[in-house]
Amino acid sequence: MRHIISIRDLDRAAIDGFLDAAAGIEAKRYDPELLRGKILGILFFEPSTRTRMSFESAMARLGGVSLTMGSVEDSSVAKGETLADTIRVVSGYVDAIVLRHPREGAARLASEFASVPVINAGDGAGQHPSQTLLDLYTIRKSMPIDGVRVGLLGDLRYGRTTHSLAMALSLYGAEIAAVAPKGLELPSGIVRELADRGTAVTEYSAIEDVIAHLDVLYVTRIQRERFPDAASYLDVASSYRITPELIARARPEMIVLHPLPRVDEIDPRVDALPNAKYFEQAHHGVSVRMAMLGEVMG
Amino acid sequence: MTDERPQGLLISPIRSGTVIDHITAGQALNVLRILGITGTTAESVSVATNVASGLVGKKDIVKIENRELRKEEVDRIALIAPNATINIIREFVVAEKKGVETPAELSGVVRCPNPGCISNTAEPARSRFIVTPNGLRCHYCDWLVTKEIAEHIL
Ligand SMILES: Nc1ncnc2c1ncn2[C@@H]1O[C@H](COP(=O)(O)OP(=O)(O)OP(=O)(O)O)[C@@H](O)[C@H]1O
Ligand SMILES: [Mg+2]
Ligand SMILES: [Zn+2]
């Protein structure tokens, strides 16, 4: 039985396999009946409309059906049932489970109690492998991933998407530049792990210092909650705003990615530039998730 | 000549029990904690800390009468004192001597320091860590425990 829990579990061949499958799917080379008769259980213990909808869309396009758990307040969880028990019960209803949960490691735990494959759709500040696969897929649509120079910008401390993306990029000999506000830098454990995986991270205090050298600029949201007051948030947020003027200093081929939703960190005027790939990136979520569902249930 | 000096001045010989030797200096009290030995438990225990060892180093020693260690205890000791030697004493002499070895995985030994980790909830998730050259990695949340491991031992 194949679970998809963490990017750390995937080697380069496995990742390339997903990306190739997603490319075939995007080119409409897939069997729309592949998952006919299969049922996907969508268990979201934390709201995420987009990720949920893109899994539902992916399942529908492969001919399958999704069952979505209602809100947590109405469920057995509210009565104190453990996740382990919920997973054991739901395993009997469905052919695979997509789980989003506020606790780190929840998907790993679920995979130990499930009798069907589990796909992690985000566990707290932990892993979100489908996001990483679609990030990589979007990069690969514009350029080879090998040796790519990626700038990670924003909240690199709590932002789980940047951690798993960096882990995956280390399999491709990528160079990573990190630009984060004070206090929101990449955790030292992640930097050390990347070094062990052969990837050096160079830290910059301002995006201006490195933008001319990047192939990919990966922007993340800076959460207001991380700051003591509005003034200090605005101070930092305004220093991380991507504008057409800033992009003019970049290589013309540089692409801008963002896991969305964005708030103020990307000026809407950037949307019209050929560099802006974040909406395409979101659309690729369906092909990538179809590849994942096909892999675990097909 | 120095061989004649009675050792018993510092620690008296035991008839049977365990001597944990070559404990990383400063870790003896954590070893006692792992063994569940407190001032109120019944064992007769001697502790020596910062004893000169070898030409330059220092070490701690713990001697416990009438007690042999369980594997889980030795696994925990290995985490904080990787060079420790476990000597089993019978009839005043060292009957067995073995080193300690950190296993590749630790189950139920260390509590995950990540408060958000699923292993710190009412879920039936026993703490589980993978031993890596950089520290202990939580099987569930990938948290890396690099220092003050003693503080997280269950
Ligand atoms: N009967 C005993 N009572 C208390 N301590 C003892 C007894 N016999 C040995 N020890 C202690 O146990 C430890 C191991 O004893 P051993 O005679 O093997 O010393 P060693 O040759 O220095 O060993 P190693 O090579 O491990 O350092 C020493 O710290 C010694 O003082
Ligand atoms: Mg000796
Ligand atoms: Zn953990």
C-alpha cells in the first residue's frame, strides 16, 4: 500500500514519476475512467477550500467519487474520538484518504492505522507534499529543475511549503537563497539537513541583493499573527513587496511563484507580467493531484 | 604504590550490582533519573562526578547495589553517555563488561519537544525517533532534537 506523507520519503525517481504523470495528464493523455468505482475520503480537520476542491476535481476527472467529512464541530471528533479511530472507521468506507490536520505528524499516524492509502494534504506546520510537487511541476514547465537557482522569500520559519520545497530541490542540485525577516529565518535544523543533502543555503537580508541571480523567486505570505503589533508587521511586510520595478532587475526568464493566497506581498501589477506564474501554479494542482490519486489507487 | 591506596575512601566496593563507568562528565544525575533512582528509593547508590579519567578527560561513575539494568534503561543511558561502560559485579569482581549502543530507532524513550506534534496528544502514538548523525528525528513530525536530549527523556 502506497501512502504519500512527506517529501522526505520520496527520492528523485519517485518525484520525477509524479511530474511525468502530471505532464501526461495535462496533455490529456489519461484514462478518464481510471478511478471509476473508487471512493476518495476527504478528511479536513482544518479548513482549506482550495486544496479540498482541487482533490475533489482531480478525483472527478478520473471518474471517481469523493466523500467529504463535514465540519469538525458536527463530527465524532467533537465527541472526543481519536484521529486513529476515525481513520480506522473511515478506512472501511473509502479506497483512499486525503487528510488535512492541525497537528504535525497526523498523516504519518493516520497511515499507521489506515487500511487504505493516506495522502497528506497538510499537517500543521509540517508537510504538504502535493504543494511541493505542484511547485516543482510549475518550475519544470519553465526550465529544467537541475541546478536551478531559487530564492525563498518571506516567512521561512513557519512556512511549511518552503521547507519541503527546499528538501525536494536538494535532490536536483538546486542553489537556494533565503531572504527572511528577522526572526522568521529558515530553522537551523532545516539548514543543516539541507547541507547534509548537499545543498548550501545562502542567506540575504534583502531581496534586491540577490534577485538578479535567480531563476525562480518563491514568495510566501508573512502572517500578521507572527508580529506583536500592526506597525512592526507593516514594517516588515512593506520591505518584502514584489513590484514590477523590482522584477525589472531580475533576469527576464525568472519566474515568480507563490503558494497562494497572497495578501500584500505581490503587487497586483505583477500579475500581468510574463514572470508571474502563481495562478498557473495553482491550476497545476489538479493535474498533480490526479497523478497522486492515480498512483495510490490506479 | 598508589595501587595500595584504599578505593573505599571515595566509594566502597559492592558485592553485587552494576557499575556504570565512563559516563560523560556531568551526566551522572541524569543517569540516576533514567534509572528512576531518587533520594526516596531503596537502592544503595554511590555517585562520583568529574573524576579524572585518562590523561586529560573527566568522567562520572554510578554504582548501584543489587540491581542489573534493563535494555530500555541502557538505550536511554546511551543517549546521554555514549561512552559509558556497564560493569556487572558479582562477588566483588567485574563479571561482565559491555559498552552501550544507541539503537537506530528509539520507541517510547524521548518525548517530542514539538508541542504541536501528534505524539504529544491523546492519540495512540508512542513516541518514536530515528537516530541520525545530527540528532534524533521525530518519526511523526520530523522535529530534530540536537541538544539537551536528557531533558526530553521520558
Ligand atoms: N566490587 C566493586 N565495587 C565497586 N566498584 C567496582 C567493583 N569492582 C570494580 N569496580 C569499578 O568498576 C569499574 C570497572 O572495573 P575494572 O576493574 O574493569 O576497571 P578497568 O580495568 O579500569 O575497566 P575499563 O577498562 O572499563 O576502564 C571501575 O570503575 C571499578 O572501580
Ligand atoms: Mg578504567
Ligand atoms: Zn514530533
